[in-house]
Amino acid sequence: MSVETILVFGEADESGPSGLTLELLAAARDLATKAEVFVVGDGAAAASELGAHGASTVYSTGVLDGKLMGVHAAATLQAHLDSNPVDAVFFGQTPDGRDTAARLAVRLDQPVITNNVGAVIEDGALVVEEPVFGGTQNVFTAFRNEGPSLALFRPKSFEAEPTGSGAAEVVPVDFVDPGAAGSATVTGRHIEERSGPQLDDAEVVVSGGRGLGQPEAYEMVDELAGLLGAASGASRAIVDAGWVPYAKQVGQTGKVVKPNVYVACGISGATQHLVGMKGSKNIIAINKDPEAPIFGVADLGIVGDVHKVIPALIEALKAR
Ligand SMILES: Cc1cc2nc3c(=O)[nH]c(=O)nc-3n(C[C@H](O)[C@H](O)[C@H](O)COP(=O)(O)OP(=O)(O)OC[C@H]3O[C@@H](n4cnc5c(N)ncnc54)[C@H](O)[C@@H]3O)c2cc1C
């Protein structure tokens, strides 16, 4: 069963649409006859990739210079939806996605459901799935409102997959004056330095937790990750302790990862950590406590001391 049209709030930069935008597009395509994308930015530059992932139309506002995205995006989207009604608007659970969806919900006086990991159409209504209680239960909510269903989804909830279609049609959209809030300007941006494989899309992730004992021991995790061509991650315990930056945190309040291989070193497997990595294809856990919950999701468990097991792995990899 499907609905007529789902509009994806697309996020794109000079390197193209974000991975999350393509994931949402895959879901929109599955659930609706027509999947469209609304890009606050240079939608034309992203049109061929968006088209290849199944978008029929890309609405493009052009670049928003030095202004607060959510304010202008919500006002412009509201006007757009007035003349181009859709069944649902999908947003990524990102800072701009959250800001825009919240403002749009108020402007349209429609409900918005955040933090979802799945969606289906039942009896013509969008039903979204949201994990609660640290990911131990899932709540399914059906939209029953008259008007577009506004839903936000976590990264990696759907798999991005090209359809092989041609470029999407690009339709320019004029910005709408959002009123007084529009005078806010962005005074600075901090772009975090990134090198090597990134947590979000690495094929292999090696994460460390409190079982490492001390911050210096995280170097072993980094070294093992380097030898495996992996990204390094962390539990919240060692992020909160200031051993590693928040950008490395995996879990409910960190990143959701779904690599081919996830190696958890000295991580107990609290539910809040598991929701961020249990979708990994193969999970390897190293923990000295045979009763640690992480072994409940592990495909391969090594009961042992990280200070012995990781150096032995590093040595074995170097010897290859
Ligand atoms: C609202 C909320 C949100 C949260 N969000 C997140 C989140 O996003 N991500 C997250 O990770 N956590 C999150 N947490 C915290 C979570 O509940 C746990 O406290 C945290 O995951 C524990 O981290 P840890 O496994 O590194 O530490 P611990 O739970 O202390 O586990 C350490 C493990 O290391 C093992 N160990 C000790 N020494 C060794 C050794 N020498 N060799 C091998 N193993 C050893 C121990 O047996 C133990 O299993 C959240 C909590 C709340 C309340």
C-alpha cells in the first residue's frame, strides 16, 4: 500500500546530497508513488544523484547565504506545501532537519513525530516506528491528522539504494520572507577536522569503553582501527570522562552505525550503547566479564583482558 507523494527535506553541500537524504529518499520511494526532494541550497547540483536514487522532482531554493537555515526553510516550505500538497514530509534527525521540522509544524499547526527508525503505510496512513526506553521497546504511531505527516528519522534507518533513473527535474523555488526571525544571521561555523574513515559510513568500526582503564589505552583502539582501515568509536562513559571527543560516541545519544564489522573493546553493552550498533552485520566483543550484556549481541566473543587481546591482535595484523 502506498500514498501519493512524499517530500524529503534534502540536505546537500558541494559534494552532493547527504547520505541521510538518500536513505530517506529510498524510504519515500518505497512508500509513495512519487518521491520529491526539497533542497535549501543548490538543488540543481544534487539533481543527478537525487534522480539516480528515485527523486522525480528537486525543488531548489538556491544558496541561503549567512542566514539561519530553519527559519527560512520552514517559511519557504510552508508556502511551497500550500500550492504543492503532499502526504508526508520526511526530515533527517539532524540539527537543520530538527529546527526546520519544528518550525514547520508550528506554522502548519500539524503534529510532528521525531526520532523514528522505520515507516510503513497502513490503511492509507503513515505509521512510524520509534524506539523508547533506551531501545528496549518500539512504539508505532499512525498519523490521523488532515494535512501532511511530518516525521523525522534517525540516520541508518533505511538503506540508500540507487534506482538507476536519470536526473530529477529541477524546479526553482523563491525564498519566502519569514518575518522578524529572518533577521538572525550566522556569525561563524566550526568545521571539525576529519581524516580517515568516518564513523557514519565506515565498513569496520573499532570502539573502546571504560574497560580500557585509562585514556592512554585508547591509542590501542586507534592503532587497531588504523590497521583494519576502520573508524574508531567509543562508549559514552569515556566520552563523558573526556578521553575522546563526542563525535566518536556510538549509541542512543551518539551516532548510529551499521558497519560490516563492529569491534567492542571493554564495553559492557548497556542498552543505550546497543541501539547505536546492534544493526552491525558482525559484532566482535572483547570483555573480561563473561556475563557482560555485549556478549548477548556478539557474533564472536572474546573473554579476556583488552590489554592482552588488543596488543595480540595488533601484532598479528602487523605480521601479515
Ligand atoms: C539517557 C542516556 C543516554 C545514553 N546514551 C548513551 C550512548 O549514546 N552511548 C553509550 O555508549 N552509552 C550511553 N549511555 C550510557 C550507558 O548507559 C552506559 O553507562 C555506557 O554505555 C557504559 O559505557 P561502557 O560500556 O564503556 O562502561 P561500563 O558499563 O563501565 O563497562 C565497562 C566494561 O568493560 C569491561 N572491562 C573492564 N576492564 C576490562 C579489561 N581490562 N578488559 C576487558 N574488559 C574490561 C567490564 O567487564 C565492563 O563490561 C546513556 C545513558 C543514558 C541514561
